[in-house]
Amino acid sequence: MKLKSGVIMEKAGDGYIAVATGEASKTFNGFIRNNKTADFIFRQLTDEKTEKEIVQAVLEKYDVSEEVAERDVKMVVEKIRRAGLLDE
């Protein structure tokens, strides 16, 4: 799975946002606010990756348990999926 083309991610003040443009804006009109970890997960999806690969990347970057990494990745991926911004 990976993000649809046209999703732009930026730092905004103390947080991060993802905005759908172009083709991606046909399924989602608006923006998603993220914290630093969610932004990291979003950025993992600029290339084709599985949830397991993203969990591994989170474990390498952050000092968290596998359980926490799996939960966070699942939550963020589901948010992206509900917005219709994933190519699966």
C-alpha cells in the first residue's frame, strides 16, 4: 500500500498536516492534522510498504514497544484509509 499521488505533507507550527491535492482530492477534501509520529508514518507511505514494514521503521526510529508501534501504525493507516488516500 502507498499514499495516492497528490498528498502533500508539511510542518505547520507545532504540528504536521497532510493535504490532498490533484487526483487525491477527488476522494478527500480537506486536511489531516498529525503529530510527529503520525507524520513519520504518513511519510513511510510515499513508497509501497506493508504495515509490518512500517512497524519496523517505527521501532527503529522510536523507543517504543512492538505493541505500541503496531497500535499506532494501525490507527494512522486506518485514518488514511478512511480518508480514501491509500492505493492498495
